[in-house]
Amino acid sequence: MSSDVQVDAASDAPAEALVDVRDLRIEFPTETGAVTAVDGLSFTLPAGGALGLVGESGSGKSATAYALLGLHRGTGAKVSGTIRVAGTDVRTASDAELRRLRGGLAAMVFQDPLSSLDPYYAIGDQIAEVYRVHHRASRAAARARAVDVLDRVGIPDARRRSRSRPHEFSGGMRQRALIAMALACEPRLLIADEPTTALDVTVQAQILDLLHELRAETGMGLLLVTHDLGVVAGSVDDLLVMRNGSAVERGAVAEVLRAPSEPYTRALLSAVPRLRQKQARPARIEAGPAIEDAASGGPSPIQAGPGSVQAGPAIVDAASGGPSPIQSGPGSVQAGPASVQARPAIEDATSRRPPQIQARPAIEDVRCQTSPAQQYQARPAIEDEAEAPRTATPWCTARSAPEEPPLQPPAPRRSHPSSREARPHSPPQPPDRA
């Protein structure tokens, strides 16, 4: 399946292709053996064209993009096959030829602009350095070129902001600055590796519109690497779907997105959320019997489903004598008989009266016929104006208060032997002259 795609892509390649990749294979050595990241990939990109590499994470998209600029050299990775970019054989090119290729003929916008920019140098100085390396221009000319490309990508007040450090820019502005650095030498090919990752939706749209405008103005080729099919829908001409390092499907972006021929492509498209299409949702939990409301007698807006945690038998309210609003449902975890019940002193919420403070059972009632000692200990009860007089047997009649011991006269005070009154008087003795 993938071999047919590769042969067609290579056979239809024009004579003067901007990018020509044939049978690309990339392996990374590990402790457990070599890992194949790209396995026999072939594709072409004409001058001024736009190709999108899409696929899930780990499909080999970024490894392919790095191979186009020879960035795997010196990393231990084993690269085989044919890679030609702007007439340069990347695999056999010298370091000087690769230096002329990178930035001059082909530039790359990396995924994380904050880690790609030097945090110690101003944005304008970093762009000016790229321009001076490829054009041998003066500092003033390179500085003016940096301000020009920053203004071109939409940085406001480009001359002042060119002296700012990367951490002073927002995420969208850093991505624009990285695109400006790539455009400083007017390359023929722009490789964008996930240029809209970690950006807001509005900023993503601005970056994609910027790439489209720059491509229309300069006529450069664009290789867009992304895992988002919505990004490539309006940004590229052709689409190449990758899986496990191999090409799965290739064609015009409109045809592939409208009628994909491979199951993997259809699976990627089905993973894209759509607002106007009903998505399959998990089965909803059906509502159980309505929870009766003791106050209104009607069903409560909150209903319990089968198998849900519900209250047990109705909790009897001691104040009103009616059932509690919480009822039990079938098949539910019910509360035991030792449920917390309302105290008699607490008014029912349906009576719309503030709760009255009642005397606790341990407090004596002055209406009881008690002895003076017991009346001294008993506190006066707090009268309840809303209820009738108490008729229940008070606690004081069932249990009498302990009697106080009779008062005893105080014991006479004993003098301390060391006090002045108890000390015997003795005349002063003369000093010893011996």
C-alpha cells in the first residue's frame, strides 16, 4: 500500500523539484537496538508548492523535516536514501555547503520558539546575525533588515521591539520573530514544524494567514509539519499522511479530506471534533422515581437514578411528625435505623418560623416543686411563646439534685512558728570579744 504511494510520488516528480526525497530511511541507536523512525519514504515538492506532512505523534514527521537540512549529522542517527533540496545533495554535502543551505536556500521554523531563540541576545541582534552570515552586510544594514522583517510579520513598533529579549515577547510574537528570522535571507523553502502548537486559536489563525501571505508574495515553497488536519485544510496544496515512518496516502488536500481511501486517514478525520455533527455520546443515566417533597407534595427537580446512593427509610421529623423530603429508592444504598433525626427544639423549615431556643433536658424547671437547694441549682427555663405550656414530666421530679453538705464553721487560724507573735522575746547578746 505504502510502496504504491511512494512510486507514484517519485514517478510524477518534475525535473526541477525543489525537494526530492527517495527511499529515505532514518534509524536511531538505542540500548535495546536500532529504532526505525522513517522507513522508505519518498515524496517531492515543486517550486512554489505547499505540502503538508500529517500523522500522529511518533510517525516520523519531524525526523523527516530535520533530515532535509542535514540536522541529523553528528547525532549518531543513521540516514540512508536520497535527499535533494534546492539542487543540493544533503547526505553528501560538506559542512560549508550545508551552512549555505541552512538559512540561505532553506529555512526552518521550529516547534518551540522560546527554546530556539537565545535568551541573552535581543531579537533584532539574532536576526541581524543570520543576515550578516549569508550576505556579509554591515551591522547597520543587518540591523535595518531585522527591523524590516519584524515589521513584515506584524510586530508592532518593530524598531523598539527589536531590542527586546525573547522572554519579553508573548508566545505568538515569539513565533512571528522566528518566522522573521527564517525570512531574513529570502529562502526558497520554508519548513514549518508545528508552528501553531501551544498557541491560542486566534493566534493560530494569524500565523497561518501570515504564512499564506508570505508564500503568495515571495513564491517560496512550504513544507508544513503538523498533526492537526484543520491546520493543513486551508494552508497547503497536497497532503501526505504518515504512519510508523511510512507514507499511507497522498493526494490533493481537498480530495483526501473529502474522500479518504485509507482506513487510517478516515480514523484521523473521525477524531476531529465537528460542531454541526452529532457525536456518539455515552448512555445517559435514566432518572429513577422522583424524590417527594414533604412540603409541597410534588416531585423534586432532583431525581435519583437506579443504583445511586439514596437515603433510607423516611426520617421522621419529631417537630412536625411528617416524613422528611429525602425518600428511599429501589436498589440503593440506604441509611440504617440509626439516622440522625431532628430534635424537638428545631422547627420544621416548612413552618417559615425561626427556630426557637429550647431549654436542654438537664436544666431544671422553676415550675417543679423542689427544695430550696434544688431551686438554687436549677436555671430558669427559656419560655417558648410559640408553643403551649410544657405538660411533660420535668426531669427534676424523676431525678433529684444531690444535696449539699451542711455548712461548717471555719477552723481557727493557727499561727506559724516563724511569725513574730509566736517567737519568744530574748534580749540582745553582746558580741564575743574573744
